Amino acid sequence: MHRPLRAPLLLASVIALGPGCPGPEASDDAAVPRADAFDPATDAARPDAALPDAPGLDAPFDDAFTPTIDAFTDPGGDAPTRTVTYTGTDAIFSNPERGFYRAVDLLEESDLSWLHEDHPHDTLVYSYVMLDRFRDRDISASTLTAARDAFQVAREDGFEVIVRFAYNLGPYPDADPDAPLSRIEAHIAQLAPVLRENEDVIALVQAGFIGAWGEWHTSTNDLDMDPAARRAVVTALLDAVPSSRSTQVRYPPYIADLIGGSPLDASRAWDGSFDARIGFHNDCFVSSDTDVGTYPSDEIDRWKTFIDTHSQFVPVGGETCDPDPPRSECASTIAEMTRHHYSFINRDYHPDIVSGWEDGGCMDDLERRLGYRFVMLDADLPERVRPGGSFALRVRVRNEGFAAPFNPRPVQLVVHDGSTRHAVTLEDVEIRSFLGGAEHVIEARVRLPISISAGSHPIAIALPSASSSLATRPEYAIRFANEGVWDASRGENTLGSISIDDTAPGTADPGATTLTILE
């Protein structure tokens, strides 16, 4: 590889119908995992499977924005609601844990703000942490301290990190040594406190450690060919990182071997289990028919079909490594990213492929669609409601991105009353189930607090970071791709406003003390 240095709430989804890094000198078959190293599943049926935005990345909520009112409904004891529609946008803007990433040596960086100068919408950085000096001994205390400091730099500058630990940077086919399994397990145990302390800014930790570039091929200790060793490394790593975070493995057959043969499905996803936390990284994306050994040459369709399903529920990303037109050009790139639900890709490598996307006219589409891109279509909101009153909320969104968010994240309903922020988490909304190319509906009965003051109040949907350290930082919150809804100072998507009025239709509960989701 080459580097440039969740009261119940009803949730309905209508899914739309629709898709190692050896160096450039390596052959397609060079890094193919042995087919007899695992007991893979039979082919799974593939479900076939694409928002509009707010003006300006940092523009505050536009108070002059007036939603379109289409209709009224009458839910009985609840305040009546009307349907509000929203306008999408094609603007390119920042959103966390998606998009193009920049490759850096994080241990050598004391400031990452320079990354915003050329590409202000990027929110991910990728970094190796090289352990070559420690193949035969413990990681030094100074290196562990440097890693902690590096994550703090990312936090200060608004990034999240894709991390990979490795013992060499190739070359291929005669790679420098990796480390024996016992040393890898000891190193993971040393790294565990650092990884847990920095959960908030770790997007994911790639499996790494084994072989050239930590890509799980050409291991000088033969760990890539040993299923027990591969499982031991992933087990240790997933035990070391917080259960909210996943890993990624390079080769689909190895993923199948780790999770019992069959690709993940919704019944096994998002529960923090071992199987649910193994994603896919393709480090030679669209770089040959086999993606330079990513897919075994005699079973390409089989393993692409496996990833079709598995990739709906786990993080997928990577980089390109060698131009292979027309496969590496725009049409096949977008088709494959759609098919395999890509969340991120390297902006810097391979430069000829990336420049080809620019010349081919698809770069802006990739900027918008990598990962998730949520567009609000319409919402049912009350025009007037009493203090302590209730109403039925419905918000319909479409995910025009390639993928769903891959890390857990709360979905909150927020009502502002002057300087008081009333917020409730919609516990049963699983944002990771909001698949790309699909419409999704959030429905809930909401009770306002009796103490809310009379007047007009903004109502919003917020998707902040799940980490308390970042929950109030707008740059770590998800922004919808609609005109006039993003409140950049609060990190919220404003649905409109509701009028609090003692004479409004519906009933009220004088004992309601908080904003609440009703049974």
C-alpha cells in the first residue's frame, strides 16, 4: 500500500429497489487468501438498492424560512397537526464519520487544522500507528503517551480517526517482519486503555497488525494463513476497543470465517456483539477485476454478493491502489459504492484514480453520497398546543447516501423555550438502520412539559455525538441536506416552530414535568 505520508416509538422503513493493497506491481492473485482456510457460506440473495441541504456550512438557522403546509390531521386528544414539507439541497457540507479521509501520521502531528484549508468538509483522518520498533518488546510509555496526545489533537481540530496498527509498510512481496501472535496480543492489551479513553474520536480501528501494511497478507509469521491466529487478533482487538466501535478486515472470505459463514443481517446487527462489529476495508478499490486480490479470482461474484448483504450493517471504506480503466472510472465507482455501501475513501491515493473522478465529473456526487445523506421530505407538526399537551410527531426522511451511519448515535427531539432546551431521546430509533437508498419514517407521541411558556418555540431533530465529551459540539452532529433547517450554533435540524397556547385544541397533563415520549 502506498500512503501520501433507538414510551415506544414506531419506526418504519421503506427500502427502495436498486449494487490487499499490495503495490501496483503486484498481480491480482498475489494476495488472494487461501480458499481452504475457512468454511464459507453459500451465496446470499442480494437486495438491490440514494437528499437535498442548508445554505452554507456554517449558516445559522434561517428565521425567515417558512415551511410549506399541506394538510391537517386530527388525532383526538392530541393537538391537531399539519403536514410541513421541506426543500432539499445539493450543497456539499461537513458531516461526521463519512466522506473522503486524509491520510496522516498522527503521532507526528501537533495540529490538524491545516487539513481544513484545502478540503474544509473532510471530517475523517486515517493514520497508521507504526509498531516496528516493538516487534520483540513492549510498546514504550512514550509511544502510548504520544498516541493519547494524537487523539487529543484530532479532538481539538474536529476530526475522528480511522486507526490501523502495523509493524511494516511492506514492501510487496518481500515484506518486512510483522510480529508473533503472543507479541500482538500483548501490544493490544497495552493499547486497550488508550483506545477506550478516546472512544469519542475513534471512528473505528482496522484489524491491522498482521502482514504487510497490516492488511492480512504476506505475514512473515504466517498469521494470515492461520484461522485461529486471525480470530485471536480480532477477538483481542474487539475486547480492547469500546463495544460501540467496530473493526474492519480486508478480505471477505476471512470475514465470513470469523462470523460463521453467513453475512450479517438485521437480526444480528447493531448489538455490540463480535459478529456485528466486523466491517470491510478494500484497500485496492476498483483497481482490478479482483481488486488486487481482495476477491479470490475464481469466486469474485460469490464474495461480492456476500459483501452486498454484509455491508448494509457494518462500516465499509478503503482506498484505491492502481488505475484500471474503465473499472476505476466514475460509472463503476458509483455503482460499486452503491452496491457495497461505502462510507469513506482515501482522498489522496491513488492520485490518478481520484483525478480521474474529478475529470469524469463524479467527484461532487461522491462528496455528497459517501456514507449517509439525510433529506427531510415532510413532517407532521402541531400548529398550536397547550402547555402539558400532546401531539403525534411524524418525520419522513430519505437517505440519499450510499450507507447508513455506522456508529451508534442518539436521535433527539428538541423544543426550545427561550434559554431552556427541552430534549428527549427517541430511544427506539436506531439510526444505523436508516439504510442508503431508502425512505425512513420516525413517529412518536410527544408530551410537552406543563412549565413551557406561551409563545412560538422552535422544534428540532438533533443527532449529536453519543459521547458526552462531544455531544454539545455542532461539528460532531449530523446535518440534514435541506434548505434553511440547519442551526449551526446548536447542531440541530429545525423542523419549524410550534405555538404554545392555553386555548389550543387537545388535552393537557398538569403533572407533566419534562418533554416526554408517550406510550
